[in-house]
Amino acid sequence: MNDARTLSANPAPLETPPFLEEFLSARRGRGNLSEHTILAYRTDIRQFFSILSSPGDLQRLTAADIRFFMAELIRRGLQPRSIARKLASVRSFFHYLQETGRLEHSVLQTLSMPRYQRSVPAFLSVSETRELFETVVPAARYRQGNAGEGGLLDSFVLRRDAAALELLYGCGLRVSELTALHDNDLELAGGFVKLTGKGRKQRIVPLGLAAVTALKKYFEVRRNFFRMKRGGELAEGGYVFLTNKGKKIYPMLVQRMTRKYLLPVTEQKKKNPHILRHSFATHLLNGGADLQSVSEMLGHSNLSTTEIYTHVSFERLKEVYLKAHPKA
């Protein structure tokens, strides 16, 4: 294969490499992966073949070809983390070709993945969290209660928002987990919620008293709202969080809702639902929770994913040390 490739601003159209769909089917079955992950695999691998103009003899793929692929991704403005993910997808595909006897060996087998600096996730301080749940959310309900004609719709929306925020922070839910939550996933009497996360991996997370209380109030208003406005009809599928039309809430609605309530609370640039998940993990670790337990509650596949939150605990310990140790 020619090592002296020319970068092209208009690469060839994406093609479907041989055995790609077979590989994806195998990953879907063996890895229990979500359709979102399967789509990412397909996109990454097809992009690799597109940029290299569909190399014919994969056995002769060289390190120069991989460098060319990485250089093109850099030219397109991709960050190191995204490039590493794409290379991991391609390496997984080539490993499958080797496993199934379609490929004898590959340069990707011994390729070291590029390292990238993992960014520290944004999170709310404890005081900001208190302000959110003790001041901002109650103030919204107070204004609604004094609005007169706001009525049942406003009450439904505000109670729904309050319960959603309590779950995002109190249980560390992902947005996809929140929107997919069913009534029968909740055990309010027992104080826990059953979640299905990435790769359809299931876990059970405790429900705090604040979340249970918020959910009970929301369910009462939800029942009254749909009885009065929609003849008692709820959304199909028994979803917990609904729009005022009886459909399950969608990610963009959760994004807008979270931003609205976080605006008066924090100066953080990102005011998205994930900041509440990050705050959940950070506050637990700072409070003395062990890493394994937090990892299980977050639904992480391994501890290394959760370790990014430990920097906060270390900074807290360092602060205590500097203030308390006579030789600090």
C-alpha cells in the first residue's frame, strides 16, 4: 500500500466494508450493546474505510495508513478523545476479522492507543445544590401557587420538574435512563429504583427521602391533571415522566428544563443534566462513600471510569491537610 497519501477535503463516499454487518451483529449479541453504541461502531469503521479510500488488501495495512487516518481526523478538528474512540472501533473490527480467520495479522494488533487528558467533569458545590433544591425549585412552585390562573398545568409541570431533578441528582441518572423510566421501575415503599443503563445493563439504586417525597407529589398531580384534562389517559407504556400531552419526555426537554433551574444557581458553562450526575458522584465520594459502591450506582462497567471523580476527594483532603497539619 502506498504510504504517501494525499489528504483530501472531499473523501470518497462512505462504503460498507466486507463483514461489517456480521461484525455488528456479533457485537450486538456478545457485548449486549445499545443501538447507539452499534451506530457509533458502524460510523467509525465506515469513516476509516472512506478516508483510506477502501484499501483492498487489509493484510498490508501499515502504520503510515493509520497515521494518515489520524492526521485527517485532526485536520477535521476532532479531539483526541474522539480519535481514540474511532481507533478503538476500528481495532475491534480488525480483531473480529482475525478471530474469524478473515485476516492473518494486522498492524492494529500492536498499535498503542493515543492517550488523551481526561477532563474533570463539572459539578455543583454542596451550597449550590442546596440553593437549587431549597430555594430555586420551591420558589418556582411558590410563584405558580400565587399566579391564580396558572392552574393544574403549571402545577403538573413544576412537580414533574422537581421530581426529575431529584432523580437526576439523588440517583445519578443519565438522561436516557430518566426518559425511559417506567412506573413499575420505582419501588417507593422500599426506597429504590431499577434502572437499565448503557448496553441494557441493569442496576438498583437507592431512592432518598427527598426523591420519594417529590415523586409522590408529582404522581398525585399527574393523576389529577390527566383525569381533568385527558379523561384519565396516560402515555402508552407507563412512563414516569410525561409531557402535558401524555407522551414520554424527551432529552431536549430535559436539557431545557435543567438549564432553566441551574441558571440562577451556578456560573458553570455547562448547565446540562449530566452536571447533576457528576455532582451525585462527587458528593458521595467527598462524603466518604467507597469507589466500588459509587461505580455500581452510576452503572459504570469498570472502576477506571469512576476514578475521574476522585480528584475532588483528593483536593478536599489536601485542603484539610494544609489547614490542619503543623508541617503542611
